[in-house]
Amino acid sequence: MTSSGLAPGEPQRIVMTVTGPVSTEDLGIVLVHEHIFLDMRQSYRVHHPDAQYGPPKIHMLGEWRRDHSKFPDFMVLDEVDLAISEISGFAEYGGKTIVDATPIGARPPSRQLYPAGLRTVSVEAGVNVIAGCGFYIQASHPEYVRTSSTRMLAERILSEIEDGIDGTGIRPGVIGEIGLSQPVEDDEWKVLDAACEAQKQTGLPLYIHPYFGARGRIAPDVAKFVLRKGVDPRKINMCHMDGYMNLDYQRRVADLGVFIAFDNFGLENYYDSIDFSYNSHDSQRHEHLLKLLALGYRDQILVSQDTCYKTQLTRYGGHGYAHILRNIVPGLRHAGVDDTTLECILVKNPRRLLGL
Ligand SMILES: [Zn+2]
């Protein structure tokens, strides 16, 4: 890849990381949507009748790929030393920045992990880490969300952005990911509205998590809602657009001027029991990415891996945080994607999204 310095005339801007402000020039290769520490068990309170608990064992992996809901403890990332070693793997392949887009509802309960642990990981692994804020899907909302007004929720989000997460002084650099179910719950619209308000006041990028899969198809309507609220389309990251592999769907969102993220690279699960049509695999992501590039969407595409299961970590048999750099980029090069385009997707698009 060519140098990642700023282009002539490109303004140097600032991004808030967990260790303080960093120039966009120093972001380098960015994973725009990951989780270093999280606990998603709150979002899936109704556990599988045959649920198995505990960390991943090799004999569980086949079943996990067919139905991840059977293994709730895989949805927890809470080991600092492991995180440092896994993130170091990303740095070894040239990665420099990770956005941990983990909002309230998906964070682990311990402040020692979120956000304090993020700072430890950032320093020890030598990678910029950017924290998230806001609220995940309704199933994980704290009780006060239901009883709060949009304005009160906006103020909560703004206070994290201005004063830091839980009074630690560690400030988020993105709003989100804001969680939406299918259909979108009333409280989720309220949270999204509040997040729009916080976006307009701070300029921070707004990450939106629409429901995965063909059953959802809500991303175009959600993007229109956010645009009507006056959010700058260039500050919107519509996440998980590789969750429903339909070119028309992806284009309808991109044509609104927002970023579209193929941020589940490496996740190749099946969801037979809940939504058979969501079977996105890397070969499909690769194919659709090439189509979108050929159609001229280069400047709106983001890629990441949305690490949120233990089984995505190398320790537990996954590809790790270096998956895109190690495995996907060579494949794209082989398909004829040039360095300028790769630099755009991995460096310049994230820089434009994240910079203030
Ligand atoms: Zn998400």
C-alpha cells in the first residue's frame, strides 16, 4: 500500500481516542467496527433450551457455526491479556487503529474493562483505540431508557462524550453502535433520535446497527430518518450492510450519501433456526465489494470484522483482528483491486468518517 499521509489540501483533523486526541494523519489502517471488551448476553436473555456454558472447546465449533445462540458465554470478551495479544496481532500486520463501537447494553459491567481496559490495550498493543457510546438494542437497555425523554437521553450521551465514560475522563470518539431490532422498537427510535441530536452537537460519527439479515431490510428507511434529523450523511456509518447480500439494498443506502460497512468479514455462520436467508460468507462479501467498486462506490465503503465472539479470536480458533489484512486484502489484490483503492477503503474513508 502507498503512504497513508494526508493528500495535498486534505485538512488534518482530530479524533478522540481512549488515550486522548490523535491527528487523523496518524490513524493509519483502521478497523472501523470492532469490540475489544463486550458482553452481549444482556441482549439475548432468552437462552437456547440446550444452551452450553463456558469457554469454547473444539468439539463445540461445528454446532456454534450453525446456531450461535446455543453458546451464550462465547458472546463475552473480558480478558485483558488476551485482548492485548490479539490486538498485537493486528498491529503486526500493519494495523494502527481500532474503533471499539460498544455502547451501553453491550459493554461488560466492569469499568475496569470498559473503558479503562481499552486504554491498557491501546498502550500495550501500540494501537489507537476509539471508544463508542449510546445504547444497543432495546433488549439490553437499562430501565431508565424507557422512562427518559429524547432530550434526557441526548444529554446522557453528550455527558459521556464531554466528560468521559462513567466519570473516567476516557472520552468516546464515535456515537454507537446504536442498536435497532426488527421491527424497530419505540425506545430504539427514541435513542436514535437522541443520538442524532448528540451527533449534530458534537460532529462525532454516528454508527447505526440495523437488524441483520433479509428479514430486516430497514437500513434505507433508517438512513432517511437520520438524514431528516439533519445529520451530515458523511458522518453516518450504516453498519452490517453485508448482513443482507443484496446489491440493490446496499446501493439504495449508499445512494443516500452515507458510508456502508461490510464489517462482518470472517463471520461465516448459519442461522438456520432464525433466518435462513442470512448466510453471508467472505466469498460473497468479496464478490459484492468488487461489484460496488466497479459501480463507483469506492469512497463510501468501510470494512471491518465486528469481533464479538470469543470464537473470532485466534486463541479460540478464529481469524483474529488481522483477518482483513492477512486474508482479505491479498484476495482483493488478486482480483485486481489496486493499492489506491485499498488505501481508500482501509485508511482514507475511515479518516473522513472519524475526523473532527
Ligand atoms: Zn452491530
